[in-house]
Amino acid sequence: MRPTSVLLLRRSALATGLPHYGHLLAGTVKDIVTRHACAQGFHVPRRFGWDCHGLPVEHEIDKKLGISGKEDVLKMGIAAYNAECRAIVMRYSSDWRKTVERMGRWIDFDDDYKTLNTSVWYVFVELFKKGLVYRGLHVMPYSTACTTPLSNFEAGQAYKDISDPAVTVSFPLLSDPTTSLLAWTTTPWTLPSNLALCVHPEFTYRNANFILHENLLSTLYKDPKKAKFTKLATFKGAEMGKWEYTPIFDFFYDKFKDTAFKVLVDTYVTSDSGTGIIHQAPAFGDDDHRIAIANKVVRLDEMPPCPVDESGRFTDEVPDWKGMHVKTADKDIMKVLKARGRLVTQSTLNHSYPHCWRSGEPLIYKAIPAWFVKVGDFVGDLVMNNVETLWVPANVSENRFGNWLKNARDWNISRNRYWATPIPLWVSEDYEEIVAVGSIEELERLSGEKDITDLHRDKIDHITIPSRQGKGVLRRIEEVFDCWFESGSMPYAQAHYPFENKDAFEATFLADFVSEGIDQTRGWFYTLLVLGTHLFGKAPWKNLIATRLVLAAYMLARALRAGLGLRLMRFDGKKMSKSLKNYPDPGIVMEQYGADALRLFLVNSPIVRGENLRFREEGVKEIVSRVLLPWLNSFRFFLGQVALLKKESGVEFKYDPAAPRSDNVMDLRVLARCQSLIEIVREEMAAYRLYTVVPRLLGLVDELTNWYIRFNRKRLKGERGTEDTIAALNTLFETLFTLCRTMSSFTPFLTENLYQSLRAYLPPSDDDNSSVHFLPCPAVRTEYFDPVVQRQVKRMQSVIQLGRFVREKQKVALKTPLKELIIFHPEAEFLDDVRSLGGHVREELNVREVVFTSDEASTGVRYRATADWPVLGRKLRKDMGRVKAGLPRLSSADVKAYLETGSVTVDGIPLVTGDLTVAGYIELPADKAGYDAHTDGDHEGLARELINRVQKLRKKAGLQPTDDVDVYYRLEEGSRGDALKLAIGTQREAIAKATRCTPVDEKQRPEGLKTLLAEEQEIGDLKFWLVFPR
């Protein structure tokens, strides 16, 4: 083994919920990378991790016990509450272990890591020592359901569309009560806390006994041009500063009458909606709070009016609605506004709004004293450290994550909760003396307490520390850590650094590899980067894979029998959710198709390229039929021929890795394809591009089953002598053995199963070869690469594919022998290549004679030209009609001359290279009666035209380059559909690469799919429809 370790950072799993495909994808990516690294000779420690703290656990207990706020928790006692939380922390751990192990992930569950660790205290105290922690009053996203503030990045994780009231309210001027300022808001519940109004200094405001932005009259009138009002004056916002108005409510009038209830000026005001005048409630808006402090409406250290408790209910400071949740109070407040003549307009606004990621309830914004880690001052460091990371895909680093970093704010790390790691700060009553404690040993030394083993509130909140400044005793603050702080501390906590494993940690830090879903750009990736930058001045990783989300499919899923009835499950294209139950059970899918099929489906999907995936069970099934079954059948065929060799010749087959190089072209071809697979896997895994491997695997499996075995059956069955049979079996064994070793990281079950049978044919070895997963990844054997052989076989394959098509077209079975096959090609090298393998051509196409020729006249080769008329029309304009009418009159010789010279004249209009597309076709001479023909000349051109049409239709449908969409084609009656089908079949790879899809016959379209866009296409005399489903 190499002395180097590969360190993988894993985000811990929550054992309070069951795993879905998103979890399985992340685990599969990590498992493939670490298995491959191990096969490369690296030591890879692999421990499973559990998230044990935070809102997910507490929310379950709150629902169970009907807890709605702090009073309920204190009534039952924090110790009892935490005991309930502790009891469910590992509720589904056995289910996780069963599913993860069934998925084939090689990981240690017994020596697992749990987020109950003093290393989190160490991380915090290091930040505290550097002056990066402070207590401040900030307006924060707040979950009234979970009774705790959230960080800004948590608030960005769960936006939903909701309907809110939108009201325009009047504020009469003290100097002229007949004239009112009009403010628009979607949060009527904040109006009792109003302290000011804000305008933009450069906006123009109109006075018509009501004052608002001159271009926002549509807020009041459906058609401002027809509205009847008298324009009295206009003002710039800068002129309106300090105008005083009459407040709507007087709950806070006496306290703030000397500093509040006036117009303030700030450039954050917008003119895209509302009135251009914004009502200010400093406790419930970040900008409101900033502006109020800047204008001395409230002091920096002063709590602005905040009559809302931790559960989102009004307090006795607003007695009219005391005990009522703020969102529920909206309607009652609007009634009061109307009764007082202050409600000018009332409507409903549908908009996207942040929700609590755990409870699903709408958030509010609320001023809360909290503890923050400084981030805003270190944006440059974060951006620089991010640039040094290899991201897959790279655009996530530059766009989604990079943009988030550029606008990073200070991080609220405190939560007013219970089941979490307590923040280790002991303070005096006036907060002037603060002691940060970094370990249990330090807490015991400072407090005199002994045998502290549990760091939870119920176990340490009672502990006090004597003041060194004569302030009595210091008590721990009530707040606990945000669970994201624990997640970000994971690299240090999993090693219990620096209390244990100090040298080992410092030798392996940075991590070689991190992988999670793209939603973690504002979660785990972000907190890891912040803490790594603050602690060590660098990101804690070298390479990072960001996968997109696994969504439930839009299509109608297969019927599942449930109880007595038949249950049809329609999946909705939303993010997979345990609460929504919008995905098929992973256990059932693995039981039916196997874990290997699910693994290959996930890593071959767009999700690993940073694009969303709609999970389709049919996709897993397709992996079985196209990859795993043919691979397995090849192995079974090998075993059968080995048994036949022993029966017929008495020879026990043994693989000979040092056997002389075969001179059989098909042997050389398949062995070279094996080396190509090894090379690709090594290269792509080094770059963490897992998604490129499966198509290469599919290609090799196809080569093995449909070409090598098919063309060598007689050799393998012993019809050409024992020596040749052994050589062919040696090649077949080496191919299967290479597949097992190269793909063991991707398909651990099938490769292990096949390998255990293949082991019997291996020569003795001193190494531990008891499992394929103990073997090193094979090295590339460059001596197998022979470009001439590759070219010869590829050309032979193209001839055979054309011959098969002609037979299918004429409905002539392969069993029916044909007299003659004529192969035309203008290049002698092509003909020589196919001639060298002519025996395979004769045998596969069942013809008695093969004729090779370059004579166009005798074979009826002709040329015709077509054009992309919309493109050419933009160039020719009025002359297009003449060219369109004259093009069919061009002779084959004219078109051939155009190919050679690059110019041709059509009805007097000169055309040059690029204007026309040339395709060859066959027009059989009279002496070739009874023959049929086909050419591959049409295929590339037709495929290019098809690609062009698909791309144009994508653009017309408004699709982005990263959007995945299925494409179906529908043939017009009487259209030459065979040509389209063959073009798609022979040019499948080129079409898929260019359009990110392969068109499928609409007959195979699943029921229930709605159409996004359909359009008729015409390429030459071929007419068909292209259809994009939703």
C-alpha cells in the first residue's frame, strides 16, 4: 500500500429519517471514489457519521408532545425534554445500516462518528480568541414553529409560493392632515411597530392629496390615465426628509415620539412595485433596523419595538391582539385600518417566500440578540480559497457558490433551543466579563466540578465559574450552537482534534475529496469553508463534487400492490421528500433490479454533472437489460465453453497472463477496448468525472457480446482446434477479468460474484486475491493498442450494420443466403481494411461472395444536394425561391463537382461551401435488378440535420443548455422513416453528445406525458414531427 492516505469528508446522516435516493446517490459517489482510491493503493479510512442534534430532532419531539414554545419546555424541564430527544436520535439507524450496506457502500458503522463532541468547543474558542465572535442585535430569519432564529443560508433553503395580503395605508402629514403619505406593505402585522417611513432621495413623488412615486399610480388605479385626480405638486425624495406624520397606532408613541414617526431617506427603496414609500418597523426588517440606527430613531444597543414572542404571537405590548399569531392577526389589523379610514387599497400578492426548512412554516424576520461569527470582512479570503478547489462541475464554483460567497454575511451561530451542543461561554450579568471554555478539562478546572461527561444543557447549565473581576459567579449563556456549526466542525470533530489524533489529523488535512448535493453550497460546503478559512487560512478540501437534486419523476410510476388494492403512484417532479412520499421505496427497487443497477443509473445520470435528475424506475431497469445482463451472459458463455473444452479435449483451462500476443484481429480489438476502458476510468476518476465511465462500459459490453463472442463462437467452441480455442478463451477471460477489476468500484456485487468464479482459472499468487476488492486497479497495457486494427474492425462493423439494415428493409432473414454483396467506397484503404476481415462479413451477412469496388458508375453511386432553407434564406433573401426551384435540377455530376470545387451555380445564383449539404445515394443500374442498396453517406448528414432541428426546437421551447428533456419523433405517413431510424441508430453517440438526448419513436412515449412543444420538420423528402414532453 502507498503510505499516503485519502481523506474523505462525509456529511453526517440524520437517523431520525429514512434514506431516499438523494442520500443513496451521495453515498454511491463517495463509495465509488474511495473504492477506486483503495484499488490505486491508497489507505482510505471510512467511518459512517450521524447528525444527532438540531431542529430535525427537536421538531419531532415538539410534534409528539404538542410543545409550542419555551414555556412548555421549561414546564416539563430541559432534562426531560433532552431525554426525549436522545431517545429518538438513532431511531432509524438500523434501517440506514441495512439500506447503505445493501447499496454496497464499504463503510464502518461500528466505529462511527456522532456529533456529540468537545472538538466543537475547541473550534469555537479558537475563533473567539481571534476576535471573530461577537454578540449583536440583528434582524434574523426566525422560525415561529421551531421558536428559534435561523442563519441567512438556512432561510434560502426552502422558498415556496404563497399568497399574502398587500395593503396600501395612509399616513397623514402633521403639517397638512388633508394630505397623506401612502405606504404599501405585505406584512400588516408589522404596522403596530411602525416608527418611520422611507423614501428614495432621487425619486420624484406626486402630491394629489396623497403622496406616492409618480410612476406607481397603478397601485391605486387600474388605468392611471383615466383616473380623476388633481396634481398639486411634485417633490424629490431628498426634500421629504424629516416630514412628520400621524402614526396609525399609539402602542409605542410615548416611548419614541421624540425620535420617530418621520420620513427617512435611503437608496434601498425601489420603484418596481408598491408606492415608492416603505413603512419602517426596525424590529422586523434588516434595512429598517439599519436605517433607524443611522437616523437615531433607535440606539445601536436598544431593542426596537418587538411585541412578538418566541412563538410568533403578539405580547401584551399590543393588547388588542395579545396571544394571536402575527399572520393570523393580519385580517383583524386590516379591519381596524379600514375602520380608521387608513386602508386605501387591499389585494393579494402571490410571491415566493422563505419557509422554515424543517417545519415548512413561513418564516418571519425578527430582531434578536445572537452570537455571530464574522464572515463579511473575510469574503476575499473565502473567494480565494474557493478558487483553489477543483469543483465538479466547475460552473458551480464560479456561479452558484461563487456568487453566494461574494455576498456572504456574518453568520448567526446561536440558537435558542435545547437539544444541541451548548455554546461554551460563561458570562457576568452585564456581559462585561466573558470566559470561553474550550474543553471538559478546562471547565472542570475553572468551575471545580468533576466527572463531567455529557455536554448538554441539562448537564452543564447549572455549572458556574467564579468571576476574576469581582462580579460574583459567571453563568453559561442560554444559547446553543446552530447544528450547521457542528457540521462545519466535522473535519476536526471526527478526529477529536486536537485532544486526540493530532499528528494524524495534521498529516492528512486537507481532505482529498468532498461530495454532497448542490443545496449544500449554502449549507455544509459553506460552513466548512468558513471554519477552514478562519482556523487554517484555507479550504478543508482539495476536490469537491456537487451533485444536483434527485427529483420524483413526472411520469406515472408502475403499479405497486398495497394491501388489498392496486395503488398507482404519480410522482410530481419535486425534490424527493419523506413527508411527501413522492418516490418509490429504494428497498423495493434494489430488491427487484439489484444495487449495482441503481448505482450505475445514479452515477450515469445528469445529477453528477450538476443537473437535476427526475428519478425513473425504468432507467434502472434499462441498466439491467443493456449493461448487466449482457455482461453476465458473456460470463456464463465463458463458463460453458470452458466446460466444453474439458469435455471435448480433456484440457483444464487456466488463464495465462504471459501468453504470446494473439494475431487474431478480433482478439486484439477487444483487448484494446479493455485497455481503453482502463485508461478512461483512471483519467476520469482522477478528475472526478464519474458520469463518463458508464457509456464506455456499455460500449465494451456491446463489443464483447455483439461482436467478439458472436464472431468467435466457432473458435470458442473448438471448431478451429484446441490451441486456437485456448487463445480465444484466454482473450475472453482477460476481458471479463479486466471488466471485473476496472468496474469493481462501480458495481461491487456483480464484479465480486463473477470474480469468485473466475478465481478458479487464475494462476497461483502470493497476494491476497480472495476478493476483487482487494486487487489493484489494472494498469494500461499499451502494447494492445494498434490503430490499424481498431480502424479495420470499426470499418467492418459499419459495413455489417449497413448490410443488416438492407436485409431488415427487405425482410430477408439472416438465415437466407444471398449470392453477392457489393461494397463501394472511393478510398482504397477502406476497401482493403474491410477485405482483410471479409470472412467475418460473409459469415455475418450470410453472402456467398463479397465484391469490393470504387467504380461509381457500375454501382450507381449518385450525389444530391439539400439545404437548410431557413438559414440559406437569410443569405439569399428574394433569390431563395429560384434556388429552391432549381436545386432538384442539379445533376449528380454537378453536385460532385461542388464537393470538389466548393462552388456551384443554381439558376444563376452562385453558392459556395457551406450553403449546401451533399449526400450520396444509390441508383441501381439496370444490370443490378434484384439488388437493394443502402449507403451510410446519408446517415451523418441526416444526423447533423436532426441535431440542428432539435437544437432550434430547444431554443424555441425556452430551454437552457443545462436543461434535460426527452425528445420523441413521429413519422409522417409514407415518409422514408427507415433512413431516420438508421441515422439515429448509427449516429446515436454524436446526437446524444450534441443534444443531450437521443430521439425515440413516439410509440414508446409513456402514457400521461403532456406535450411541451411539437413541430413538423422537413429534411429533403423526409417529413416527421419532433415532440418535447413536459
